[in-house]
Amino acid sequence: MIRLLAVDLDGTLVSVDLRLDPRDVEAARRAEAAGIRVVACTGRPFPGALPWVRKLGLTSPIVCYQGAQVRDLDGSTMLDHGVPHDVAMEVIRFCQERDLHVQAYRDDELIVERDRPEAQEYAHHSGMTVHVVGDLDAAMGPTTPKLVIVAAPEVAERWLPEIRARWAGRLYAATSLPEYIEITNPNADKRQALEWLCGRFGIAREETAAVGDGRNDQPMIEWACAGYAVEGAPPEVLAAANGRTVGKPGTGGFARLVEALTG
């Protein structure tokens, strides 16, 4: 029996045009009524995730910032694994030298050195406000939950392998949406945060399911007893799900998954 269902937001429940399918909203509430904890596991910062969690009627803590934090719905932090300042600055300098837009976070604020179009595109999608600080080195603080590189999909695809190789063992990097390279502490991904949360709840791995669409979802899909990928996900994500797929947002795919899990 599944007692916890971990679900990504963007590209899994939230469509590209920032909509929720009413069938999926009802399914999330039906799952919770049936005794299944539905946990949002998202790359979104906490302020950008909370409105969607409320619309879905979820009651469990949120895995946010790509797994760097687990936050209760009142905002209190249950788990926090940030990127150390010195390592974050290595990434920022790497991006500066290549004219890549990179952003960081402090106290739940999105901070950038320059107000580029990429920052505004991300801010619109995430529901965040851009704060131009001029100097990330001075503004970040001891750690930052994550760094995000925002670029055209083909540019993100080109740089992701080099970023992974350059900081192997020191950082975790994956695309969430095709335009976003999410960079976190190596102890911070959706799998590790989900495993920690299950430990808090006393839920075994054999009692979990997870569904997502991006490379950042692959670790939790592999870890869960029943992992599902959204149709059209990258090949490695589909492989992690062992052929189990759900339809994209707007197709009722998540609703059908909940129906199958609840019998």
C-alpha cells in the first residue's frame, strides 16, 4: 500500500502556462482523504511553491529549492542543506566569464547582479520578485539554497555536462525545466530530502511513489518503490521509471495515477 506520493510541480502538475487541471486538484485531495500523504517536491523556492500547494489542498511539508530545504507550511525550516559561499562563487564566476545568467537566494529572496531578461522570465514563472543586489559575493550570505542558470534549452544542454564534471562530488546539477540548470549542495536533491522526510513520518521506501518530468526528479523516481515519469521526459528519466508514465499536465494523467494507487 502506498502511504506517500511525492509529486513534482512544474511540468507534472503545473502546466507551461501555469495552470492546474481541476481533475488533478481533486485527485490530490482524494489521495489525502484516502490516507496517502501527497508531498510537493519542487525546485521552486518556498514562496513560489506555497501558493500551488495551497491550491492543491496539500497538508504535508514541502520539499523545495530542489531538495535543499524541507519546510513546513508555516514556513519553518525542517531541513536545510545550502551551497557554501566559496563554492557558489566558483559557479558565479564561471557564469560571469561565459555571459550566462545565474541567480542565487537569500532569506527566500531571488537575488541577481543584473536585471537580465532571463531573470524576469524566471521570476514570472516562479512567482518571485527579482532583487538586484549588484554583487552576489557580498549579498549571498554563508550559504545559498541553490543557484539557477537560466538559458535557452540548447544552451543549458550544452553546459550541463561540463558543470556536472567540473563540480563532481561537490555540487549536484540537473535541469528542471529545459531552460533551468539547478545547482545544489551534493547532499541536497529530491531523493535525499524525500528519504529524510519519510524517516520523520515512519514511512518505508516500499510504501512510496514518486512522479516527475525533469532530470531533477530522476533521483526520487529511482528511489521510490513506484516511480513514474511524465510522457516526454528526458530518456534517462523515463528509464528510471521503468516504463511507467503519466500524461502531461492538462491530460488528467495525475488523476488516473491516483485512481490506480487508491484502487
